Amino acid sequence: MSQTNTAPLRQRALLTDEQLAHLPTHHPLKTAHTGESAMIRTLTGRSADHSPVWFMRQAGRSLPEYRQIREGIPMLDSCLNPELAAEITLQPVRRHGVDAAIFFSDIVIPMKLAGVGVDIVPGRGPVLDAPVRTLEDIKNLPELEDSALDPIRQAVALTVEQLGSTPLIGFAGAPFTVAAYMVEGGPSRDHLRPRTMMHANPEAWEALGQWAARTSAQFLAAQIEAGASAVQLFDSWAGSLGQADYRRFVQPHSAVTLAAIEHYGVPRIHFGTGTAELLPAMLEAGADVIGVDYRLPLSEAQRRLGGGIVLQGNIDPALLASGWDALAAHTDSVLEEGRCAPAHVVNLGHGVPPTTDPTVLTRLVEYIHTQTRKAS
Ligand code: CP3
């Protein structure tokens, strides 16, 4: 049995009037009171009438309506078409009744908008025309112009208009995960090249980390200003790093990205996979909420974090296909583990697999809401 946490909440002040002053007057935190939704209340460590749930990769190939609307349209084109991106973002909210939308985009969009040659190859992932491997390559990287982010701002604005009081979560790839794709030139299992570059050419790594940190910060700021009520920084591949390398070569860059948006006051979730050894360092990077992957029980994550941290996670995506009884039992244990946190946002421990039966996700949302609903 995990115990209800009694440690003082190590929560930064969030959603204060002073911070919200940095948001435009039409922001949904001001006009649609998304700050009172179960999702934002929970992300900011307050109680809510039920535990909120969203799923990483809830928008995408597990949904027939997504496959239909995307037919014949390349992935990155659909991200840059504001109407289409908004519609795809809304699809899982309508279908599953999740407590938040996650903006339909991709971590490579900022580099694409800066002018880097990149595409998403179906079934493979992001592939660059030319990998970025030398200091010269990095010095030649184009800067992301603010106006290039207009399609993102438009898509977010269209989305939040239709979401009403349901919050939109914006996101960006963390500098390491983005840089790992740039150095490898494509997906990789072990991320050997970026991990070699850190030590072989620290000057080049530092320059690339800075480029990725400011580009991700711009991408997040554009989404927040256009209406996102929370953000998640995805460091999906940080788990390939040892703690010493993470602290020396990665954490400072993630900290720059997270600090650049702190003044908006919206909760910042920091998530990676295989990060059991890195959780305290990821928190120190400046996150408000830690996303935990499926490998570590939430109570153990909380212990490593020192207590009092709002957690997100961590249903194993494999259980989505294991039959309802096994999934319900596993979900019960995740909910019980979540009691170790001052507040718990339910999510998967990584993204929805494309083969998932969408009716299972809908049933799971209902189940989580019912199991956690407080008597009024
Ligand atoms: O619902 C959501 O989570 C919102 C949209 C979203 C996508 N990518 C859409 C997408 C988000 C948040 C991402 C982030 C992203 N992209 C990450 C971090 C999260 C993670 O999964 O760890 C990473 C590492 C990427 C890079 C990327 N983009 C990969 C590895 C792939 C998969 C390649 C493949 O085809 O299997 C993509 C493509 C991608 N991004 C798809 C979607 C819906 C599939 C493309 C398609 O539908 O044709």
C-alpha cells in the first residue's frame, strides 16, 4: 500500500495574477477558466472532483477518423494546415472525453519552420536531408523566425476556440531529443552519435544544444500565447544518457527552455522514457510536474524526487491490448500509486500504440473518472 503523501508541496507558485498578466486577454485561462478544469487544478497541485486523464499520442493512428482525414496528406503538411491540425487535435477529445487536448504537431516542426530539410517517413520517423555533425553545420543552421510560427498560432487559436473550458496542452521536444535526431539524421536506438559528440566536440554540442533550446522555447511560447493552458517538454530519448552526462550536457539546455516560459505561469510537465535515474535532475531543470514512464512505480518515482511532487503517468501502453480485466487491475494499481503525490494526472507511460482499439481508450477514460470521482 502506498501512503498518502504528507510532505509539503514543493510547488512553485502557479497561475498567480501576476504571472497571468503575461498572457493575452483572450487566453482561455482568462476567458474560459481552463484554470478551474480538473486537469489544470491537478497540474497545479490543487484537488479536483476526479483525477484527470489524457494520453500521449491520443491524436493519431489509433483513430479511424484520423486515418481518414489524413489520407493522402503528408504528416508535416497536416501539422502546418491550421484547420486540419485543429480538427485532429479535437478528435480524441470528442471521442474519448479526455480531460485535455494535446496539440497535434511534431517535435520536428520548429526545425522545419526554421528551414531545416526534414520529413517524417511513415513507419520510420523524422529524417533530415543532411545530418548536423560539425560546428560548421551548426553555425549554418537557420534561425526560427517568429513569423514562421504563424500556422502554429492559428492552429492553436482555432483549437482553443472549440475546446471551451477543456485545456489544450502544448508541447515541444526537449533539446536533447531534438538534437539527437539532428545529429543522427534520423531515428536511432542508442543515440550513439549525439552521445559521442558531447565528449568529442563539446563546443559543437553546446552550440547545437543552445539552438535547440531557444527553438523549443519559441515553439512553446507561441503555443502558450495562442491559448495553451499547460505544456509538456518531451525528452523521449533522455533515458539513453547516464546521469553525469545528463547533468553536464543536457539539463542546462532543458533548463533554458523551461525558464524561458516560466513567466507565463502555465504548468510545465517534463517527461522522458527510461529516466528512472534522471528524475531528480529533470525536476531541477525547472519542471512543475514530472511525467513518469511505465517502468517505475509512481511511489518509487516520488521517493527519488524527494516527495511532494505532482506526478503524471503511468499506465503501461502494452496493457491496452491485454484484455479489460488486466487493464482495469493495472489501472487500479496506478491510481493507488498516484496517491503518493499531492495530485496525480493519469496518462500512459508512453504514447498510444497505433494498433490500439479506440473503444478501449474511451472505456478507460470512463473507468478512471468513475474510480476517482469524489462524492459531492
Ligand atoms: O497526440 C499526440 O501526442 C499529439 C501529437 C504528437 C505527435 N508527435 C504526432 C505524430 C506529439 C506530441 C509528438 C511528439 C513526438 N514526435 C515525439 C515525442 C513523444 C514520443 O513519442 O516520444 C517524438 C520522439 C516524435 C518524433 C516522431 N514523429 C516519431 C518517432 C514518429 C513516429 C514515426 C512512425 O510513423 O511510426 C513521428 C510521427 C508522428 N508524430 C505521428 C504522429 C501522429 C505518426 C505519423 C502519421 O500518422 O503518419
